[in-house]
Amino acid sequence: MNDRVEVSGPATVSDASTLLAEGVAALSASNLPVAEFDLTDVTIVDSSLLAVVFGWMRAAKTSGKSIRLTHLPPSFLSLAAVYDVADLLPQH
């Protein structure tokens, strides 16, 4: 595995548990200190993606790693701003 996780499709409440589990599994499988989560192909988001991202961040921290997010959808950035958590996102 490389350090890049490609997230695609919808990222809504019905997808959250799967996205979280897949991201945590990717982190566990990697020996690299930083994992990139590329959101280029995410088609629709709701606020549950914030919880998923924070879950990935927790999992990474627990294992001594970190994540960075790339190609964030504008709608996701808007939600992060509304919830006043945009500064907490590990963006690249």
C-alpha cells in the first residue's frame, strides 16, 4: 500500500461507517507515518464526513501516524466552516 487513500462516491450518513472502517484499515495496513486521503472523487457530502475525518485522525494518532486531506470538495469546506472546525482539518 502507498500512503494515498482515494475516497470516492457519496460521503453521507449512510456511508459513514464504511468510510471510517476503510480508512482505519488503510491506516493499519500502512507502515508510513503520513497517509493522504484524496477526496477528488467524492460526489456528495454531509456533516457525517466531518465525523469520519476526525475518526481517521484519531486512529492515525493512536498508531503514531498522521493524515493529510487533499482535493477537498467545496461543500465539505463549507460545512467545516459552518461548524467552525475548518482549522482542525489536516489539509494539503
